[in-house]
Amino acid sequence: MSNVLTDGTLAVTVNGLRFLNPFIIGSGPPSTNATIMNKAFAAGWGGVVAKTTSLTDTHVVNVQPRYGKLHSPAGDSIGFQNIELISDRPFEDWEDDFRKVKATYPDRILIGSIMESYSKPRWQELAQRTIAAGCDALELNFSCPHGHPETGMGAAMGQNPAMVEEVTGWVTEVAGGRPVWAKMTPNIADIRVPSRAARRGGATGVAAINTILSTIGINLKTLRPTPTVEGYSTFGGYSYRAVKPIALRMVGEIAMDQPDFAVSGIGGVTSSTDAIEFLLMGASTVQSCTGPMLQGFEMVTELGDGLAAFLRQHNFNTVQDAIGQSLKYFTTHHHLVELQAAKKAAKAAELANRDTEWGKSDIASETGSLVSSKE
Ligand SMILES: Cc1cc2nc3c(=O)[nH]c(=O)nc-3n(C[C@H](O)[C@H](O)[C@H](O)COP(=O)(O)O)c2cc1C
């Protein structure tokens, strides 16, 4: 493990929580139980968002196969699709796991991810028990796009700003001041709208993005969409490299809209370059889920070394100094046109200023470009 991951070089404090580094395992297979979460921490990750949990009587039945890959013509994996549901483990087992992980890695940040049906007592019980079992913060899953929306959960809530505000309010009422991040669905026209609703409900930040609703492919022999389960499929959630540009845009939109709101950036992070881009777009922490699934937990070593080198190169003393640095370079398309016209005019004036340039266009406009007051 690289020292920079744990020696404080890359530490960042978000909502009062000190992360030894800004790299967090996103909710999913790399955080499905205590053994795997401890492996992530052993490799050096600063935080883990546990696989989404619900109360034990929630009906969760997964199917197989449930993943699919998109390859580039050269054969690299560039996109990944899943039709996986939230955890199928009893919540009592999760409570044991949270305690075990926190006891083993007290200096790392453990975030419980929770999802429930539209019921105040259920959300509040789940939130309180998750915190009582040792989680430092909560992430509210308003965003899984497949399976759960059929029962009014996940993205079905995230696409309804009034519900996002109300449910976030239920949770923050009992969260005892712990940070609460609402995880946003990208399957919506304007991600700023549910983000603002989460804040009104008392969230201290958002995580963006969950997966993008997709179909990874069709088998041309059988005409069946994939992944195929008993001959059929369902739309799933798209992740990994291909989604990064969309995630970066959405993180930037939220950060520009609410500059003092914590954003945990997620979507397609596979290298330090990707992670740094999310920081520059305003994220204060960066999550990765499919990255460690396909590349292993050790990918965090390159994330740490690359970020440390980047900070040195730009004379940034801390990770905080880099956050949001690229946002000021976004403007409207209209303004881009104006900037380009101004640059062209300045160049024409500069050229006309030299004696060798006279005669290249008509003499009257050359003279005009040198007149200070237009009469
Ligand atoms: C197999 C799989 C299972 C996932 N399960 C969850 C989940 O239980 N809860 C959740 O909030 N997000 C879940 N996600 C979404 C990821 O946490 C993440 O938001 C998304 O995949 C985009 O990030 P990535 O490109 O780094 O994977 C899952 C993603 C994958 C690929």
C-alpha cells in the first residue's frame, strides 16, 4: 500500500468527517460483507459505502446471470451493466458486519447505504440501527434504476423531488447530526432539482451518479437481449468508463448550483486521472464501484500516487485546494462565441499595427482598425 493513502498527505474533511484520502468504495459488490470491506480498507481506501441494505423482511431475490460488458473494438471493457438488486442479507447480519469493520479500521470512514419503501417508521428504524451499529454517515439510495422502481423504491423515489425531500427529512430527523448523503439517479432531466430537494430535507451532501438505465446488447442469433435470464431480460444499470463524461457533467451541474454542498463523485473512475477530474469538477470525495470489481482493490495505489503527484505539480498544498478548480472555466455557448469574436478582432488589430501587414485587406478597414474613436 502506498504511504500517501494513510499518512495524511491526501486527507480531506467533509461534513466534519476526516477521510485519510478521498477514495471511497461505491456501494455494490465490493462492499457486500465485512470480509470484502476489510479487504478494501487493507488496500488503502479512505472510505467504504456498504452495499445497500434494507430491513430484513424486504423481498430481495437476485437472478443469474446479472452482469453484462461492453467492449471496445480492441477488446477492452468500456461499459458494464448490472440487473443486481440491493443486499439480500438479513439486516441483523449487517449490524454485526458494521461493528466488526469499524472495530478493525476505526480511522476509516464507513458509510451505510439504506433503501426502504415509502414508510417513515421503516426508514427511521433502518437509519437509527445503521448508525447504532457504528456507521459514520448514511447514504440514501434514491437511485437504483432496475427492479426496485417496480415496487416504488430506489430511482422511483429519486425521480420524485417531493419524495426525496420528505424521505430525507425522515432520516435527518433521527440521524443524530451524522452526515446524510442522498444518492442521485442520472435517469432524470435535471439532476439539480432532486439535489436541491435533498438539501431542503436536511441532507449534508449528495452522491452522484448511480447507474444509467440501459440495455447492454442483443444476441443476434437468439434475438434475446442480454443478460438473458430464462430467455428474457430487463433494462439494467450502466456503469464503468463509458459513463464518466455524463457523471462529470452532472457533478459539475450540482457543484455550480450549490457550491457549498458536499458532492461525492462517482461514475467510471478507473485511474487517478479520472478521480482528479471529479475533484476538479467540485466533488470532495470520489467513489468507484465497477473499477475495483474489474481491476481489484489495489487500483487505489495508483489513485493515491497519481493524486499526490498532481497536487505537487500544481503546488496545491491539500486535496481541498484542488476541489472545483475547473468549474470557473465553464460558461455559456453564447459567451464562447463572443470570446472567439473578441480574440479575432484583437488579432486583426495586432496585425494591422505592423507595416509589413498593410495591403493584405482593404486599406480603409486597415486604417479603421487603428482609429481610436469611431466617429
Ligand atoms: C453490480 C453493481 C451493483 C450495484 N449495487 C448498488 C447498490 O446496491 N447500491 C447503490 O447505491 N449503488 C449500487 N451500484 C451503483 C454503483 O455504486 C455506482 O453508483 C455506479 O456503478 C457508477 O459507478 P462506477 O462506474 O464506479 O461503478 C451498483 C453497481 C454495480 C455495477
